[in-house]
Amino acid sequence: MPTFRGKQIDIVVDVRSRLEFFLGHLPGAVCIPVDSVVPGITKRADVANDSRILVYCASGARSAAAAAELKRAGYRNVVDGGGMGAAKQDFRES
């Protein structure tokens, strides 16, 4: 199981565009663009309201928006990893 800042994460979500994701992403991440993050997460059978969700983007703006949307939708353990560079520093694969 991956960790971020020493805490276990259930799912890593890259909220950038599919093209940005294709060009490089964190290991094990799934791409759910910010404009569809809530419906995209809701469709996943492996994610519950108490799942530990890490979101990140390129600079931190989209991840902040995605984290806020997910929290408003009832997801309680959302972590905003910020931009990919910062997220990569604190991310560890399992």
C-alpha cells in the first residue's frame, strides 16, 4: 500500500488531463480529471467515503479544488498532495 507523508493511502488520483497523465504520473495513480473527480470516484467500487484518497495535479490548484469537491461530497479522508513535484517527494510506493 502506498504512503504519503508516512500515512497509508488507498487510492492515488491524478486530477490533471489525460494527456498530462500519459506524459508521466505517480506509480499506481489513476487519472480522473478535476472536472469529473466526484462522479469518477463515485463510480469506483474500491473507494468508500472513508477511503484514504490522495489527489495531486501539476501545480496544486486543481488538486486543491478536487480535494474540496470530494470533501463536500462526503469523502472524509482526502489529502491534497499539491503539485506533482511536491507530491513525488512525499510519496512512497508499497
